[in-house]
Amino acid sequence: MKNKIKIGLIGLGTVGSGVYKTLQNFDNIEIVKIAVHNKKKKRNIENLDENIITDNAYEVVNDPDIQIVAELIGGTEPAFDLIKTAIKNGKHIVTANKELLAKHGEELFNFAQEHNKVILYEAAIAGGIPLIMPIKTILAGNKINKIKAILNGTTNYILTKMDVLGESYNDVLVEAQDLGYAETNPTGDVEGFDAAYKITTLATIAFGKRIKLENVYREGITKIHPEDMKAANEMGYKIKLIASAELDEEGNADVRVHPMLVPKSKTLAHIDYVTNAVTLSGHPVGEITLSGPGAGEFPTASSVVGDILAIVSEIDKTDYILPMMRCNHNEIAKMIDISETKNKYYLSIKAKNKMGVIGKIGTACCSKRAQRRLCPNNGNY
């Protein structure tokens, strides 16, 4: 085609490689520049033109010919400045950066609106699962008031293996690292940071109110033991790391990430290994669950490329592209602190088998002081 849309990529790792390979199938798109950290690194990409590779990402965002920039490096810096520079230079943005959106999304979306550019981010929530575009289009007529989701494949893999094999957290973590499912430093996943970033953005979009990351309660899976898994099964539950968001009748938001006991009757109880799933509840649709691969080269690339093609289809056809996909809410949600919520709990207690122990445990659990000190470990789904 004579007028190909020119694309610039920032990042050529797992996701970037998948995006590059996928875009080769479209003759109306041309990748003209790719920024990488290490130009000498060998990459599993056939016929990669080394002439378009640079180790200076600002060459991408400052290139006057590039119309769309796909940011695929993660983290807040230099991604934040790169995206703002690209927008200032008249480029639309596609990103998979959940941390950046959770921490600086409001500023970036406002900046993009000022410059009449769009930021699309389907890949930032649940990899290959379509969420943002369906919520903003097909589900736009619904009042969504509850989200329950498994948004981190690493933790879901670990919990599944602990459940199926009865292995300890530490043993399964080592295995997950060997298989590439967990990072050398797994803190971002196992302590719930990754899921917190994702539910912050997802709840913001679904509820039409800005959710502040600092008000999202977060707890990881490091305190879960095989004995907990066994007890949960006996009671008819599965333990999952759930990213949850709910609106009460007054419109206040309760947003949190922590291990929960999910009834086996619920779909999320049967989402295993690295699969992700999101259950949305609202009116008039009722309850729906979307499930699929939450990470990986091609699943995530699927969402990135879908966003790119959405922008490509609008360029040169209108002066204000994709109005439904733009951020159009300014209200900040009033958040409910975790200490103000009522929850059910699973408590695992080791005690000596002697007279009076049960009575003492009951007294401790029923005292006002104990109730104030209890935290939402393993809160019931």
C-alpha cells in the first residue's frame, strides 16, 4: 500500500517480539523504528531489519514519520516521559504498562486529551483477554458494580500447584521460577502489587470513577500453607488471589487484592495454573466471566495489535478518533477503608490438646479488642 501507517516500538522483549511478528501479517502497517536496551542481544525473530533498531528510545518518540508508538517496556520511568514526549509530538499511544497506568494514568489521559491523542491499553489488564474495549462498547449500557478477578498468572500457578500436589509455597515458587512463570525477584507478583495495579485501572474504567492506587488494600500469598489448601477443600472452597472491586449502594468503592476462599460453585474456583479470568456483575447483563491467557508473547501481543489496528482504522478519517475509548470521567471514587468493612474469616489455630483451650480461643475471638486487631487474611469470597 502507498500510505502505510508507521509504527514505532519501545521494547522488543517477550511482548514486543510477539507484536513485531504479528504485525508482519498486515500490509497497511510498517514498523519503522524499534528501541531496545541492548542492540547486541540475539533475538528469535526471522528477517529482523537491524537498521531499524536503536538503543535510544527518544529516537522513536521524536521521529516525525511515526504515527503510533507502542510502549512495551513496563515500569514508570522512562516510560512516563517517553509517552508524554510521544503525545506532545503528535503520536497515539498503545501500552501494556499496568504500573504506569495505575500510578500516573490520570495525568497521562488528561495530557493525551489536551493534545487530541488516544492511549489504548487493552494488554495492561489481563493479557489476551478482551476487557477494556468490551466494557466501553458492548457493555456500555450496563451499570457494573462488582468485579472479582484472577489477574496474575504467577500466583495462580503457585496456588494451583500447592492445591493439587500439597507442596509448600517455597517449593512451588522455585519450580515456577525454573519454568519462567515467576521472576527471580517475585515480589511484584506474590505480594499482590501486579494485581493491585490491574484492578485499579479496571475498576476505574468499569465504575466510571477514578480509583486511587494508594487506597487499594493489598496482601499477597506468601503466608498460605498446604494445610490451608486442605482445609479450604474440606469446607467446599478453593484459595485464590482475588482482585476485587465493589460499589456499595451509595457509590463508595471497596477495592482490594488478597487471598480469598472462593466457593467451588463459582467459575473462578476452577481457573487454574497461569490462566486469568474476570467476573463482572451489573445491570442489565447480570454476571459474566471472561477467561483466557493473561500473559505470554502472543496472547498479550493479540491485545496490543488489536489496539494498534483500532487506531489505524481511524487515522485520516476523522479529527477526533475513537471517542468511546477515551477517558471521559473526572470523579474520584470515595473509597471504603478495609478497616470499615465486614468480612468472614478462615482462622487456622495450632493449640495444645488440653482442657480449657477451646474456651480460651472462643473468648479471644469474641473480645472487642481481638475484633479490632483482626486483619482480612483469607477473607471469604
